[in-house]
Amino acid sequence: MHTHLFKTTRIVTLGALVALTVGLSGCGSTTGERTASGAGVGAAVGAGAAAATGGSVTQGAVIGGGVGAATGAATDEDDVSLD
């Protein structure tokens, strides 16, 4: 019973973290700024997700940073505007 609750909590947490990474990786007016902000946010989110789920924090940060950087580089200034 506790295993099911843990899996559900883990899925919800990871989903929220992915949404946050995608949303914030578009910050910046140039491709370089969006790539850098995406990498930073992704690394932090990846490390947090790994820590919350009992995984490797370093591996989570590396994977998250890569995903965030790629997402930031792929977005356009008009895709996400937090102004």
C-alpha cells in the first residue's frame, strides 16, 4: 500500500518538475540566454527530483541540465514571455 502512494507522489512530483523546467527554460531574449537559463533551471530541477526520489543527485543534475539547455535553445523569445 505504501509503495503505491510513493509511486503516485513520485509521478506527480516529476510531472510538476518537468513542467517547471519547460516553462522557465524559455527565459531570456537571446538563444544563448535561454540555453543558459534552461540549463541552470534544468540542473536544479533534475537534482531536486533525484533527491526526492532517492536517485543520484549528480546524475539528475546532469540529465536535467542537458534537457533544460536543449529546451531553452529550441524555444523562441516569443514562445514564453514572463513579462
